[in-house]
Amino acid sequence: MGSRGTSVKSGIFVKITNPQYLGWGIGKLLGVSQCTATVQYFDAPGALLPDPIEVPFSQIVQARLPAQTRVYRRTAELHWQVGRVLEDDGAIIFVQFPNGEMENVTAEQLQVRWSRRLIDPLPLLAVEATETPFLADARADFVRAVASQHHAVAGVSAALCSSIDLVDYQFDVVRRVLSDPVQRYLLADEVGLGKTIEAAIIVRQYFIDDPAARAVLIVPPALVYQWRRELTVRFGLGAELDDMLHVIAHDDLKRLSRVIASAGMLVVDEAHHLSKQSTAEQRELYELLRSHALSLPRLLLLSATPVLGNADEFLRVLHLLDPVVFPLDDLDAFKRRIASRQVIAEVVSTLLPENVWGIGPDLDRLLEIYPDDPLLVEKVDALQKVLDTFPDEENAQFLVALEDLKTHLVESYRLHRRLLRNRRAAVPWATPRRAGMRTIVFSGEATATWRDRLEDLRLALATYGSIPHVHQSLLQAAVHPQSGQSLLRALTLAGLDEPDLLAQARAVDHAAERLLSDSARVNALCGEIRTILKAPATQIVVFCDRPQDADRVTEALARGIGHGVVRHGPVEVDEDTEVVAPEWEQFLNSPNQVRVLVCDARGEEGVNLHGGRKVAIHYDLPSSPNRIEQRLGRLDRYGTGDPIVSYVLLDEANPDEAAWAHVLDSGWGVFRQSVASLQYLTESTSEPLAYEWSEQGTAALQVHADQLGGSDGWVQREVRQLNHQDSLDALANREIPGMDALEDADSDWVEWRAAFKVLAVDSLQFGCRSENELGEQTTDTPFRVGYAYRDGGKATLLPLAGFLKHFLATVDQRAIGGSARFPLSHQYAFKRNTVTNRRGLAQGLRLLRIGDPLVASLEQFCATDDRGRAFAVWRANRQYEVNDPSGADLYFRFDFMVRPALNEEGEDTAPLKQRALARKAGTLLPPLAMRVWVHGNGRVEAEPSEFLTSKYAPTSKGARCDFNLNAKRWRGLPTDIKSTWLRNWGGLCGSQRDIATAAVRSAPVYIEHIQNALKVCAQERRLRRSQGEARARRLQGLARQQELDELLQAEEMYAALEAAIASPRLDLDVVGAVFLSSISPFNE
């Protein structure tokens, strides 16, 4: 009929274009009446036909069957015959049937399975349409391996298939977000703990879940390349970039305006930058985000900025997250809210096991201030009862009660329950330590003259009073003489025009130029680097402020140590052209060859240099501690690595430089610990320090170091205050539930490899090409998977058309040896470390796990194809004693999968709430695989013998040999077998399934599985209700109503969860029949 037409022949294969039926696949046209077409779908041989579908005739198109499509034909003897399509020209279909028979067949004679899940394989066994046990076992092993992974990830398959290390606190954040039907979160982990990884996992999960996903990431300009690289290399989203996934710089308003309206997810990195309102562009960007943020179903804001210090900026960030709870026009109320949490914050900070004898008064304070929080009262009473028994700090009951109270306080009184924050103090193992400062002392020839002239200028300006900008410029010149700034220009901009003063400034500038050209600093640097490089495997990052200095250092090092030096430079990203990896990435990819990286100020943001043995050398010291923090933040980010030693170049002819290094080291402690959370303190102290230095000179820096340092200095006071507030908003340092299962599933990569290869390569005949380089010996050799057409060799036994949606996402068009007739996938590996090490990342290896499109395609096959769902075998074993007079004992094998009773149809289009419900249900009631053996007489075999459980052996193996019951062998079974077991075969299959189902539902492991899930669900429901009610009592107006609405939604969700768990689905995955005998009835 072409593709559409009015002259239509009944019996042809068609597809319905109506979106409601797009996922149903191929059906058969029954007829057309008055522009209405009736389409009949086919489930499986022996199964009842689904109800016919009537649609407008304009919504059907003729479907040609792709090569390798599996078809079914009913023979004259009413047996089902299975074949594979070789070619379909539209009128006649060329089919290969078993035993090499090939025929031209019309569509009317054939049936094709629709694309929906095969729910029940029992009819296949009942009509003797069985397959080889080899395929059944291959499929069963694959399904069990996949189910194990799904169980472990709790619906977050993106965490498992991404090229990242599995980290408990990151997994906890991701799972919290994705299990919430309202996916609007502020990810506020401290700097370097992996907010980017958490957000990227969530982004990838969105693309796994939704084929129509569209996401926009808004990031600082310096981070655009880094984000694109991570999304491509670690998260396999390179093909989506600039099409469905956009990474846009903060200042690219034009491009953002074009794509934000169609986005289903918005991610804003460094969200606190967007809250600044100092320029018209910043205000325009914020308003653009504000106008779209509320309507977006998925919003992630990333910011490590603490609440304290700048409430108005933080309020603007939280307003994007929740405009109802955080209105912009009530800053005073927001400040009061922060202040009101102080009591709770102080109490939480004291709830430590070592304070076991001092907790009592704090518990009384809680009861006095919050008597209307019944759950708090209950938990305080529980803890007090334990305290009355005089426990020690290691008492198990005490620790449980203490943690229970802390968890309630944190969850109920946090600033916002969708603000998630991990702190370095809670996960000290997650980042390399900072190992302090070491000095490289030298003496510049031109420094003394410059220093004398600067001091003269400082004294001359002392009579002019407070001139903040000039004081800041003077201090910066004193401590950072390499900055190259002009003091003459600074004075002129400040309106100082006295000739003598300007002449002095001009003299300082001239002296500074001679200082900059002095080679003493560069020579000292090169000498120290040569010494450091004597230690094997050590890499060095040199930080310079000015590009000119970085260029000069690079040239000097290249002359002195050769080719092992690279210069960092920013990468320009254009969505219309391919981005080429910069040369400096050799520092990351080839650490043994490239050991020195030289950066200017542009390398202080957007570059991840962590891992291995790294040393930082500060060619100069900028006048802001935040700049030093930014530098070291490149090196001590999440991951393994040796402690970071910082070397600082100090010119002994400039006492201010040494004094400033002392401030940074002893005052701020930046070379020993992160000060990222102290950014507001650093900003607030910079102006007073500049004024004091202009008055006192170098001595002011020593005083400043003393004020900052010490146990009661400004830094520790600020840290204590931050700790109190963060103790409410930070996630507790606790054991993450489910992490052991995740790590166990991931470590079973050898078993997973076997299950994958037996199904994909041995059974379905995908090509598998080793990518072993130079014959290297490894336990996990990278490989590519190929789809083979029928070109003289073995053809892959799946139609590419149905497989294409997933497989295309895995194809590497640049793969050597790949072609249109043999498309090859990207390189894969099975072991996580193979993929996540430097070499694996440089090669672009992908980790083969659930969530990857290749695995998804095989999961689709297992769900929709009948192969491997039903088997029958005659097992002849000379050592077996037959009990039945027929000459064979019959056993049925039923493989069940227990799952929550949720509707899984239309998963690709399921709303966000339904996906969150499914993830939660899968976490509470993970899939449970149960195998039941039932004798033909109805007896359940609680402990099946090895005669039943041994692997399929189609060739003689000692005393035994297995015979797959194909159509010919079914018909060739002995008469006694037929009269005993097959006279009511369909009824027998059904009755045995009923027995097996009853056995599962009465099994202790099944009952315990459900009871445990219901218990945890009830506990979570009660906790969520109590915490929601506590939060609602503290809110007013629209904010209170919103909290109550969310609480109602949570109640509905938990009610649905309890129903889905209490009466779970019992899916029959595989069914088989084993005729156990001592002899073979077949003359073969």
C-alpha cells in the first residue's frame, strides 16, 4: 500500500502513529471500515490475543519487517513454528525456519510479537513453543545480574554506569534528590567535595529516564570547558551537547534566552555569583532565571557559599529554589530565621558521644523552647532514659538515641529541607590534606630600591587620612610586587594630583619595572624545581598571577628541564566547532612525561588537577587569601592523592612579602586547611588591614596574623559560628544505607562480564573485538561490541531497527574497523578502576553497567522477546533412577521475580512523581529472585537434586546428555510420556504454576522481605509526617500552606508505597520443563 493508501489488504503488518500506541510496535491490520482501521496485536504463541485497537485510518502505516525479526507461523498440525526474517519486500517475506528451511511467506501466514513486555511465558510452554535451555540460562543469568545492579542502585543507574568512583555521601545526595517528586535542590557541599559529580549524575539519570530530555547548565565562563569535558568523558553525554544538553556561560544571555524555555532541567553552578546585582547584565540574568525557575520541574543550584556573612545574597539564591518560603521582599524575616536557629545549632554541636555527662542541660533547653514538637519531646525522653542508666560514651543504646535526636533536629530545623550540604570535617578522607608551607628564599637585586621608594610613598600618604582604594593598592604592591599594577594610576583615579606625590608614585612604578625584569625570582624557582623533580612521580603546579610571568617561567623551565613542561591556557568553547583537547591536559594524562604545569590567574578556576603526588609552588602571593584558596582548591579536590605541600617564593629584601606569607600561614592557615567557607571574613578584614598597613607598615601584618590565629582568634571564632549553623544544614556523618550493596554489586564485575558475554556474544551473536594495546596483559581488556549484518558470516540475531534506539547511542563513528555493515560501539570495560584511572579516562573508556544504552538494549530484549522465557529438555542420565512408569519423571522450573506492584508500562513517558515513587519503592522492596521446582505430581522440591540443577549439556558428558525439545523432538516423545504427562499439558502447566506461586507466597524469605520493607516504610512515613508538622508549625501564610501541601503529597506517596509493597507483583520470568530419565528416546 506504499506507506499509506485507501486500497488496503487485510493481514498486512502495520504500525499506529498515534502517540498512545507508538511504543506498541508492529500489529496486523484486520480491516478498514469507513476510515477506521482495526489493528490486532500479537503477544505470544498460546497467549490470548489482546483486544483489537480501532484508530483513524490516517494513523496507520505499513510496516516492513527488518532482517532478523522473529516471526511465528501456525502449521497445519496446529503447532507453532518459529522463524527469522531474511528479507521483506512488502508483498512477500523471505523467512528462515528451523533445520535450514527457507520459504517465501505472505504476511497473513505470520505473526510478530508487539513491543510490549511479555508478562507471562507460561503459554509458550503450554503450546510447546520452547527454546533451548542454553538461551534460557543465558537470559536468566543476565536478568539476575541486572536485577542485582538495579537493587543496589535504588533507581540511580547513572551512578553505576558513569566513569566515577562510588562515594557514599555523593550517592546519598543523588538518591535523596531523585527519590523526591519535587526535584528542586540546593547542593551546597563545601568546595572540592564533588558537587559537580552529584549534579552530573542527576543530569545523566534524567537523560536515561526520559528520551526527550532537555537540560541547560549555566556555569561561570571559566568552567564551560571543564563541565563539557566531564559530561563527555565521565558521563557519556557528549552526543547530547549543544543539541539536547547545553552548557552556557553566565554571561551568555543571548544563547540562554534561546534555550531556557524548552528545558526540562536547569542546573546553575556557582549560583551565588548570580545573586550579585552590581551590573545590569547580572540583574538581567537573575530576572531571566527567576522568571523560569518556578515553572521548571527540575532545578539544581550549586553553591558552597555559607549562609552566614551575606544574608541578602543567600536569600536571592534560596528565592530561586523556593520563592514562597523565601520572598525577596522580607530580608529582615530571613535574618531573624537564621538567628532563631542559633539555640538548635548550639545544641546540635554539643550532641557528641564524648559529652555524655554534659548533655542534660541542653536537653532541658530544647524542651523549654520547643514543647510543641511531640517527636522532639519523644526523642529527648528516650535519650534521657538512656542517660539515667549512666552509660559510657561507647554504649550502643546511647549512641543510637543520640543520633536519633540529632537526625530529627537536623531534618526538622534545617534552613530548607532541600538544601543538602556535606562538609569536609565530616568526610576528612575524601580530599588530600594540605601539608603546610615551605619557603624558597632569594634576594632580588632591584628589590631594595623599590622597597625604599614604596616606603617613602607610604609615609607621604599617611597625612591624607583614609583613602581605601589607594591603601588597598599600596598593600597589594607591598606584598605582591609581581602584580605589575601602577600606583601612579591608583593615585590619579583617587583624585590625588599633588606633583611631589605623583612623582614619588612614578618613581615606585619605575623601580617596580626593574624588579619585574630581575631574573633572581625565576632562577630561584628553577633551581628548586630541579631539586623537587628528583623525587619520582612528583608533579609540580606553578601558580603565577600575570600571564607575562607564567610565559617567562615556562620558557625558563623549558630551557632548564626540557619538554616536561606545559603552559596552562583557557579553552575557548564554540558550540558550532569541535573542541580540541588542550596541550596542557598532557599534565593529567601523561604524568610520567609531563611533570610541570605553569598557570596564570586563569588557572585558578575551572581546572581539576587533583590526584597523585602534587606540589604547589606560588611564584607570587596575591593580596587576597581567597586567591590562595582558589589555587590550592585545584589540587585538594575530591579524590586520592598525597598531602599537598606549598612552596612560596620569598624575596628577603622585601619584609612585607615574608610578613604576608606569615599572615596566610599562621593567621589564616590556608596552607594547612581549606578556608573556602571563610570568604566573608576575608572580605570584611581586607580594607581595615590595608588602612592599618598604611599607618604602621610591616608591623601591621604581624599584628593581623596574631588577631587571626590562635584558638580564640578571628578565624577560629568564625569557624565555630559556621559549625553551629552548618550543623543544622549539613548532612550528618553517618553510615549511608545501601552503600554496601552498591559496592558489592560493582565488585562482582567478573560474574557480570560472564553473564553479559554469554547472552550478547554467545547467544545473540554480537561481535566483540578486543582493544588490547600491544598485547598488554590485563584482567580486564577494553573491548568494542559490533552489530553484524548477514554478510557471509554470523549475523546478530536481533533486528537492528528495534535495537537502534539504544544501540545508536553507543556507536563510535570513529572506531577503526567499524562500518555501516558492522557498526562498532565505543570502548567498554567491566572493572571500574580500568575506566576511572588516568589511562582509561584519556582513552574515553566507558563502564558497562545498567544505565548504559547497550545494556538497556539487552534489557529491552529480555523484556519483549520470548527467547529464553520457556524451555523444555529431556535429560538422560544413566545414574538416575526413574520413579514414574512412563519412563521419565517430570519437573517444572519456575523463576519468579518479586517486585513492588507499580505500573511500569509507558516508563519512557512516566511523570517525574511516578519515577520518584518507583525509585522509592525499589529501595524499600528491592527485586527478589525466587526459583521453585515442582514435580509433575504437584510436589514442591524444597531441595532439588543435582540431576535437576546441573547446567545444560547438549553433548554427552559422562553418564548424561541433554536434548533440547524442539518442535521435532516434542512430536517424537514416547507414547507413554504423551499419555502420562501431555494428555492435558496446558492444564498441567497452569496447575503447577499455581502450586509454585503458593509456595513463593508462603516462603519465609518472601514474607520476611515484605515485612521488613513495610516496617521501614512505616518508620519513614511517621518520621516524614512528624518533621513536616514541626516545620509547618514554624511557618506562616503561603509558606505554611506549601509545607502542608507537600506533607499531604508525601502521605499519598507512602500510602501508595505501602499498597505496592504489601501485595507485590510476582512476575514469572522463566518457565521450564525437565523430563528426567535414564535413557534417551531419540535416535540421534
